[in-house]
Amino acid sequence: MGVRSLLLSWTLVALLATVCSAESAWHGHTTSGSTKVSRFTPYYVPPGAKSYDSSSPLLHYTGDWSESFSSKYVQKSARVTSTSGAGVSFTYTGTGVEWFGSLGPKRGIAQVYLDGKPAERVDMFNNVSMSQQRIFWSLDLPQGKHTLKIVNTGEKSSESKGTVMDVDALVVTQGPPPPEALTQQNMAVSYSEMPSYPPLLDMSSKFVPEDEWTLIQNGSTGVHAMQLVIISETHALIVDKVEHNPLTVSGHPAWAALYNLRTHALKPLSMQSNSFCAGGTFLSNGTLVNVGGNPVVEDHTAAADFGDVDGLQAIRIFEPCEAANVDDCWIYENHSRIRMASPRWYNTVLRISDGSAMIIGGSLKGGWINNQTTNNPTIEYFPPKNIAGSDGLPIHLPFLVDTLFSNLFPIAFSLPDGTVFMAANRDAMIYDWKTNTERRLPRIPNGVRVTYPMTGTGLLLPLSPENDYTPEILLCGGSTIDDTKPGYEISSQDPASSQCSRIVLTDAGIAAGWQVEQMPQARTMPDAVLLPTGDVLIVNGAGSGISGYGNVVDQVGASNADNPVLTPVLYDPNGPVGQRFSSAGMPSSDIPRLYHSVATLTPNGDIMIAGSNPNLDRSEVKYGTEYRVEWLGPSYLKKERPQILGGVPKLLGFGKAAQLKIRLPSTTAQGASIKVALMDLGYVTHAVHANSRLVYLEHSLSSDSSMLTITAPPNGNIYPPGPGFIYVVVDGVPSKGARLLIGDGHSPPVDQQALENMLEQTSVDQYEKSKGKSGEDDSE
């Protein structure tokens, strides 16, 4: 690092401590009431919903009820009963209903019915009294007339001191008009009338041709799925921003949850700071870090002024959690010792060859398009490093200055020589982090921009020892909109790009430049998912507009984008040029997946699709907040699959061998194609699949075909040390994935001097505000 660059980094840190603390940490779109700080309770009436107070004549009470008056209630009053059999019924038209009331030490058990059928038995006991709590919710009902009935059972849990039940308010999601009947050409298998969390259906039992894919809607994320990462063979971690999600924790809406991939059950997680537009990665020891965000407060907040506990410098720690029982899994924060040196919103987080995290770019505060004032054109590391004299402080990258304005959430991948590929806006480079040097690559063709808010997606294509792990990058989608235009000159109807560009990162490949192909449909905000077969699934996104909400003309609801692309497309990287894309056998969804959508491969081998929320807070208008989960099943799920029966080590060192006990499909012929895919399923957010990786392993099959000897990658350049999943692929049909840790399992290297210097030279929570808190009425 030169003296000038070092001074820039030091100046940035100094300015942050003095300037940022005096400014608002949010400069983006706001709505009426979104800047008013108030108690952050679950009670909320999103756009497209209507609230009915407990005193509404549309609520019909039976049995003994009394009226209680207090400022803690929504409209200063609530109906209360402790009588067994006392009930309330409410008939409404819509697609969802929520019951708000109180929890506390004297609360009992209620039975909830929907349309005459038992829906849930609710225990309202809590050690601490809490008001305006979401007691029950169902948000995925068919459009039409429904009846909610709530009955006090007169029962109580062993810890409760009473059988009190109250009704504070009911909120109805009005929903869209009934959808038109699906056609054969636009068919998705839908199970909207099933119970909330049925087990996944066996796709092989569906009467569908073998070459067709399946699409099943099943489950709810509870918190909006802005960020998604598979943490084990049984669970995914879902992370959102602070908003009024239906899932609650500690008396307020949750913004993180664990999702059981097998049962669809949810466990809300308590987070201290706001993970709004954060990034994440696993480290070499299996720990997950969630990095960056915006300010927040747990019990007092506003949608656009996120209060007390700053998330912009946050590094949140999620320790390895591999068991099916996740009761003891939680997120840890300690900003006094574990934080970034500088605030970052929309930063990319990448695991590099030594197993540590490289934290790339971002904005100094939340908003929309980056600019010279908000740009954070630096990288830093966790744990901090002393590279080029930085001594743990941010390192200036000219690339992140030259790529303004559309350069947030850079696309980045660790390369097989240990360097890092980066793409931002229309440009790309190879960065040698050990020497702090940039090698600029040819510009992405035809003026296509690929990073936020002109969002495209990218992947490092599969690596194989057969070609000495030659790296090749694929970038798809985005926009050619001029990023210097103000929002009032950009429309949600401006066309997205259909371009995919590939470049081989060898001297010869770089000299040849980008090779251009066209997707069947243009997409902005697509997700590209690597499959164990080596194919790439492209799903989600919009045919026009750009990322974000509330910024452009012709908004749809609040969305900056329109014309959702509902049919996935499969890309074969090894197919003949001009014949690599296909949507044959692909089902089409009826759920738009626009801004803040995600998709990932699962250990089962299907694709989990979730999210979409181009809104500041939860919304039920067009392109509202989406909680439904879809499961896209490749055609290989209907075939007899190879099985890994045992032998997968928890830890596999570089270059070491392991023997897997396997069972090949009964139809496997002599000389069948057998591959072993080691995959990092990535940390997915904003169309960035950070760390997504597929490395084919060297292997040999025993003479009786029952044992498969696999050899781990030779070093951390080929596969950065950390978690992965092993899939055995036979004639294009993969097994289920088995999780393991690659490398020695140790924590990434810690430079204690760099860490201490970063802590000494930077401030904690530089955007933190102190706000008063009102007390809670604990009376029953």
C-alpha cells in the first residue's frame, strides 16, 4: 500500500468518528410515519391490511367478558375474560388474519378455529407481561370469506397463575382478487390449502414425466428471507432487516430465524443489531459471521430511523450448529470487541484462502445508489490483518472508486491461485490481497452493469482437477441504465438485460475477453444456483426496472421493478454455444420474486426459493412482503439416486483421503459417469451468492462398487477452508448432500496487534443514537 492510500484509509476512519455520528444513518426512501420512533411491538397494520379494534361491532362475543382500559392497548382498550368457554367470532374477507393481545404470568390457553376447523392451541403464558403481541396468525389463506373463532379453554400451563385471555385487535390481510385459473403452460403445483407445515411431498409420486421439474409451495419463513444460508443438513438460517415480521421473539418482531428444511418449523432468533442488507460467510472453523447493516433498536424503532444499537459495523457470530435440535443455537454480538473498523451497508463478505473473511466495499449508511459521499471504497478483514502497513485498518481500493455509482454488493470469488475476482458496475478485476495489487480485466461488454442497483448475478463455474482447476466466471442479467441518472429519470419499465458474459481467468482467456450469450428472458435481480451436476439454475428477478423501492417513476406498489420473470431457466456451461439455455420441463411460479428474493441448493438436492420485499416495512399491496417458500425439484429427484451410507468424516484435511460407503443406483452400468462434487452452497442475498463453489474431487471406486475413495482439494486456494457438502453424482443424478469441514478445522489466523490497533483507532457504533424508552404496564 502506498503512502497516499494509507493516508486515505486513516482519513476515512477519522472522518467516520466525527462526521457520521452527527448524521442520519438512513438517506433512502421513507413513508408516512416511518421516521416516528415508537414502541417496536408486533402490532402493525401493513399497507393492504385493515385493523379491527376489540370494540368493533363486527366482533361477536359470547360468555363473560369485561372491557379493560390502558394506554398499553392499541386503542386504549381491550376485551378480557378468564371464563372457560368464553369466545369471540369474526367473519372477514381476505387472505390472512392476525390476533393481537397480551401475554403474561396470569394468562391461560385458547383454542383458535378457522372456518370451523381447529387451527391452533395457543398458550399465552409468559413470565413477563407484554402487550400488543401477535397471539395467532395465518397469512396464506385462499382469497374469500373466512371466520375466525377464539375460545378460552379455561386451562392453563403448570406455571401460569390464571386463565386470562384478551383481544386487543384483529388485523385482516385483504389480499388481491382471486387469481385467474392457471393454464397448462403456466402451471405450478400449489398446496395453499394444506396445513401450515406439512412434510415435503415425495416428488417421485407425482404423475409428471421424468424430464420435467416440479414446483411445490410449502412453508413460511416467518421473517422475510432477505438473506439465506444453509447451515446444516437440516436447517437454513434466514436473516432480514428490522421490520414488522409475523414471527416474534422477546416481545418484538423477529428479524432472523432458523428454518427446518424437513419439517418447516421455525425458531426465531434474537439479534441485537440491524442486519439490513448485510453480507455473510462461514470461516475456516465453521463459524458463520453476518456483517454490516444499519442501526436498530429492539423495543423502540421506526422503519426508516433504526434507533439505538448500530448494525453498520456489526459482526454477528453464529457458532456451528449442526444438530437437528437447534434449541441452543443463537447469535452473539459484542461490539466493543468484535466489530468492523468502518460502517458498511451493502458489503460483500468472502471467505478467502486462509479461511478468514474479506469484507468488500459498501456504503457508509443506508439509502439507494452509492455516491462519492457515502462510498466506502475499502476492504477490511475479519479477523483483522496487517497487510501493506494497514495494521488492521481498512485498505483503500481504487477499483471501488472507479466503479461508482452502481457498485454496491460487488460480485467476488476466491480464485484457485489465492487471488480474488471482483466485478462491480461494468468493470472487473483480479485482486491479490497479499500484495494489495489490482489487475484490471476487460470491461463487461455492451454497457451492462451487474451490481446494485442495476443488479445481475454471478458464479465461479465448477472447478475440476481435469483442467487443473482453471477458473471461469459467469455474469448474467443486470441493466444498461445510466447510473448517473436521478431516480425521476428511471422507470420501473426500463428493460433489464438478457446478457450472460463468460471469461476464462488465464492469460489467454483474459486476452480473448468476455464471451457473450443471451438468456431466453431479460432479468434484473436473478439468482444463479450451482447444481451438483455442474449446471446452473437461473431463477427469480424482473424483466424491467432496477433494485430498491420508492426511488423511480412508474413504481408498482413501492417496487422499482416490474414484469416478474416466473419461469426458471437451466444453463449448461459445457453445452454447445447457442444451445446452453433451456426452460424445457420447467414449471412457472405464480409468486413474483423481485427485490430481496433468494434461492439456494439444499442438501436434499432441490432448490429453496423464498423472499421478495421491495418495501421499507412489511406490505400486503402488490409486490408486498413475501413469506411463502417454494421448492423447485430438478428432474433427477424422480430417478433412483445414489446414496452415501456412511464414512463421511466430520473433518477432511487438504489432500487427505476418505472412504465413503455408497450405494449406486440399480441401473448403473459399467463405465457410468461418476463424479464427486464438493460444494459451498453460498451465502445468498441481493442476487449475490458469495462463496458459492463447486469443486470436483479426485476419486476411485472399489471393485464391488460399494466404497468410494475421495481425495480432498490440495489446498485452500482451490477450496477455502470451511464447511461444505459432498454429493456423489452418477450419470447426472446426485445423492443427497453430506456436510463436512474441509481443512484443519482451526480458526482463521489472528494478528493480535492488528486487532488491538483496530479497536484502539476506531469507535464503537458510530451512528448510535440514544432514545428514551417508555415503561410497560405489567398489570393484568
